[in-house]
Amino acid sequence: MPETPIFENDQHVEQDHETFYGLGIAPMRDPRDPSASGPIRSGISLGRILRRGEMMGPEHDPHLFIVTPNTDASARERGIQTPLRWQQKVEVLSQSIEELSGQRPQIVGYERRPRYETTGQFPTQTRPYAGWGARAIVEVDMNDDLLEVPGESGAADSISLASWRLWVEDEPIHAETFCAPYDP
């Protein structure tokens, strides 16, 4: 969910509650909702993919995260004293995700940095959204390890273990190992 225009408009003024709901929460719940509009409107809602049998159904034990900026010095000068820049809206988003999924997402704050301080070969585009630097990376290793277990016929069977890690900036936030399809 992009920070602009959902949390703030392109003049960096915080969106009112109705606009935030219409651009951010409503499309996540049901993209056919008439109040759902804006950049994240699509044919697939978070509510749908969290249902049993779907990609992020409870049988897959999904992990949900909200990665959001911490309050920086310039925001503090404007009177924002909460730890997260969008504290109240992030709490509404977290509650909405919990209602849809049955689990509370982990909220991860990061330090905003100007574009010139970020690493990478290509700077973010200034339109449609001006870029502030932050790095959130999901790293997946499908060939992490091979586990030998006794098979039904007495011979060893192999189970392929894979892993994934979420990094925000240079800090690992979460890591998990899972069984992956094995093709000898």
C-alpha cells in the first residue's frame, strides 16, 4: 500500500479518515466495494486470498507485516510525537487485517531516508509517487538444505528444506524454514 496517496496526498498533507478508508482499507476488504478506488484497487482482495484453500489461507500459516516509517525529526517539528509516522492509521490498518485474517500483523518501523542516501542502481521515480528510501526485502532460498528421513520401504527419503527471510533496512525481521517440493 503506497504512502502517497493513501496516507498523505501529493502535497504531503495527511489524508482524512474517509479518504484513507476509501483508498486503503475498502479495496483490501472487497475490491468491488463502490467506495474502493485508487491505486490498489484490483480484482483480488486480501480477504479473498486469506480464505482456506487460497494462497494465504490459514493452512499455509501466513505471516503478515506492516512496514511503515518511524516518526522523523521533521514530523516531530510539526507536532507528531508518536513512534510511527502514521500511528493511528497503521493501528486501523492492523485491526482491519486482523479482522480479515484472524491474526495481528507484525508492525515494523523503519527510518526514512532521502532518495540520494539509498543504495541501488535505479532511484525511485518522482511520479506518480515521490520516493523516500527504505529497503524491505523478502529473501527466499529454495535450496537451503536436504533432510534425509527413513522411508516406508526402509530406504532414505529426501525432504527439501527451503527458507525465507524478511529484511528491513539491514536488519532481519523474520526467518522461517519450510518444506519445499523435492525433485531429485
